[in-house]
Amino acid sequence: MTESFHEWFLREILVHERALARFLMHVWPDRSEVHDLLQETLVRVYEAAAVNRPTAPRGFLFATARHLMADRVRRERIVSIELKGDLESLNVLIDEISPERRLTAREEIWHLAEAFDALTPEYRELIWMMKVEELSQQEAAQRLGVTPKAIERRLARGIRQLQQAFCSRPRTSQSSKTVAEDGGSGYGQS
Amino acid sequence: MDNLEQTNDLAAQWLVRRTSARWSEEDESTLNAWLAASPHNAVAFLRLQALWREADKLKVLGAGFKGQPMPRVGELKSSPFFKHLTRRLRRREMTPASGRAATQDGEHGSHRRPRPRYLVIAWGVAASVVVALTAEIGFQVFNRGNIYSTPVGGLSAVPLADGSKITLNTDSQIRVALTDTERQVDLNRGEAFFEVAPDNSRPFVVYAGEKRIAVLGTKFSVRRDRDAVEVVVTEGKVAVGSRARHSDFPRTAELTPGNVAHAAAAGVNVETRSLSQAEELLSWRSGYLVFHETPLSEAAAEFNRYNLRKIVIDDPNVATLHVSGNFRADNVQAFAQLLQDGFPVMVSRSEDRVVLAPLREKNLSER
């Protein structure tokens, strides 16, 4: 696992994560499974690319997602007219989806602001300190009057909550406020 | 999937720990072992890492909030940054309760930003007409006083014996001379913020090249780029005039809080802004640069004042892109990264420069 492979993965694959999430939301009937599908797709791409990096990463990513969905449909005998129709047109969709449906940078930041606003206040405050005021964890701990260890815990939960709000749920808002305030392991997907 | 959630939670903990001060080489190898143990681990970690980098873009929205309390929920979306965003997106978000999002003022929600009022004070500088403030100074002190300076990227506080305080910005130099009749500061180059202790018997006078800035007790900043002088006032009254003493044209510009004066050879141009906008110009005192739809060329010039690694813009189209945000003045890296993420700009870095070039069509289609 060289550093450069991970950098490559970040740059060429994960930049499309949100586009892929939107795509999956669009075509997969059960939204609660989308996060899982997304992760599974990324893992498959990761494994394949570790051996041999694809020359057209974006296309490869979407094709992998399509294969994965087809597998699941077969395996689980999901019969969904709606989905089937979509799956068959996926070849076209995948190519068409790229430039047109890509959000502008401004729109992405809008969604980021949305996700940020959906955070529990204590996470929101901490992430603001880290990202906008660029405080170190230590500085944040001092300002908030808590131990560095507590900051670590809070930040880890905050990042997870941000992920839930930003990546798993690109179309809805509000609902992430119900995520357990004290963190714990309660990051269920709603 | 519980398993997936657990992996993600663990990955988040690793990510956070890795940026903490206590991170050791031993931790690094434990992390590497964890990443190598399963592609699920690696993917979860990398996804969070990507997200965390993405969150850097919050900086773009930070303009106008630094030093203020953190924006309330919904306030970010009224940032001027979103001015041109499509209606569709906004409408989806607008609920009756968040009507505030409709105000134009993205900063604080409470007041509307006044349109800058320009008040140009014509100021002849032909040889015959010398602009002057007939001042109470009898003579100029040249070879006296203490010299204070800062290197590129420096920021330092200079307390004076009279209780006043001067904050020196990057690459700046002043000479200070306190006498019984006057407190005199020469701004030889750069920028300084003055908090002047009141003393009616000894006016506080700042000379910036040919400009003379006189005050009694107040807070203001003076920035000098060769002959161009900018004065920002946040408290009290300040008079900007010419250094020359003899004149039959004794006109000066009087500045009050919120005023921003640009003085050049041709005259003084006074803008009236809100106090919070004026204070934003002074955000350098806490190490930040704030831009509102600022042309990239200007933003780059600002960064270059603070850093030895200079931003170089290779193309006129890139130079005229507009940027917004709240940035750490010494973090060119973060700024360049955001540009690369958000604009059709290609960033190439070398030891002493960061070159911004237009992204070619071919590259664009791959992003």
C-alpha cells in the first residue's frame, strides 16, 4: 500500500464519490442500501486498481458500480421493473452523466454548507475551529477547556456525522439532526 | 451494516489521531498495518480523508465571520459566495423560517451592507499647489528614534512608552520618535495598526512617504506600498494630509470609523464602509486574509506579501477569476489546493513558487 497509490485513489476515484452516490441514489430502489453499495464499489475498485490502475478511472468506477448492482439483482432475485429499466440504460447514462450532471464547485460548496449546518452544535463548532480558524487540536482543546483526548473523540464523531450528512444523503437535509448527540456507536443510517 | 459503520468509526479515529500532536512513528506503522489488513479499512480511511480535505472548502465561506461569533445555522448560505447560484438550489432550501437567507448581507444577517459611497477629494499636486496640513510640528525629526521591523511573514507588537500600541504586519518597518511635543512614527514600508493612547498635548502623527496621518487617540491602520497609502479607521478621528508644511491649500481628508482612505499622488479617495467591513481589512492582525470576490491577481499579491514562496499567475484569464474566503496568510498550500479544486486552474509547485496556469480542456474533461 504505497503512499502514491493512496494518493492516486484519492485523486482519481474519490473525487467522484459524491457523483457516484447521487447516481446510486437515482437508480437503486432501496436508499438504505446505497451507502453499503457505495463502499462495496469503492472496495472493488480499490482492489482492482491496486493490481492494475485503470486508464479511465471514472468510467471504471461507474462500470464497477453497475456490475455490482447487476450481481445483487441476480443474487437476491430482486425483480424490479423500475430498476431493470434503469440498469439497461446504464451504459448510456454512465457516459452521459459525467460533465452535465456534475455539480459546479459552487454547488458542491453549497451542499457542504448544508451538511455543515446539519451537524450537532458541538461538532459544528469544533469543525469550524479546525477548518476555518485552522486551530490545532491542542488549541481547540484549550479554547473549549477540554482534554486533547476529548477533542479527538469529539472530532472523530463530528467527521463521521459530516460524512453522513454530506455523502450518504446528498438530496435530503434536516434528518441528520436526529443522529445521536453523544456519538457512541449510534450512527445508524436513516 | 454494523460492520461497515464500525470500520468507518475506527477510520475516523485514526484520521483524527494522525493529525494530533501526539502522533508517533509507532502509531504510523500501526495505522499502516490496519490499512493493509483489509481494503475495507483502507477505503473507509481514504473516504474520510477525502471528505476532510473537502471540508477545507468551508474556508471559502469563512469570509466575514472570522473574529465574529461562528455563523448561525443557515447563515452560511446567505454568503455572497452563493450570489449567483441557481434559483433551483436556493428554492429547495428556502423555508419560510429561514427568510434571512434572502438578505443580501452575507456577513452578519442583522444589517444590510450599505453601498460603498465614494467621496473623492480632489487634490491638486501641481508644483504650485502643495497640499498641506499646517501642523503643530515645528520641525521634522530625521535621525532620531527607534527602528522596528518585521520579516516576510512576520507579525509583531510594539508597545510604546506612552501606552500606545503598534502592531506591525509582514515585511514592515517603522521608526518611532517620542518627544515632548509630538509622537511621531515613520512608516518606511509595509503596514501597521495603531492603537493610540489619548494625549491632547502630544499629537500622534504617522508619516507614510509624503502622507501625514494625524490623530489624538484612536485606532487605525496605515499601509504603504511605495507611494500608495491606505488608511483604515476603526475608532476615533483621523486626518490624512500631506507631509509638506507650507501650503495655501490646506485641505485634508477627515476619516471616521468605517472609512477607508486611499491616498496617492493625485489625491485621497475615501470610501465609507461598514465597521465590520473595515475591520475585515485588519484581519491580518490575527493572521488571516479575507477576500470577497477578489480578483485572483490581487489575492495572490496579498499572499505574496506574507510568503517567500510566491504565487505566480501565468495567464490573464486566471488572474481575473474571483475568489472569496478566509485564509491563513501563511498557508499558501491550502489556498492553492482550493483553487485547484474549485477553478479551472492547474497548480504546479516548486520550492520558491506556486504557478497558476489555466487548465486545458483535455484535463478539464477528466476532472
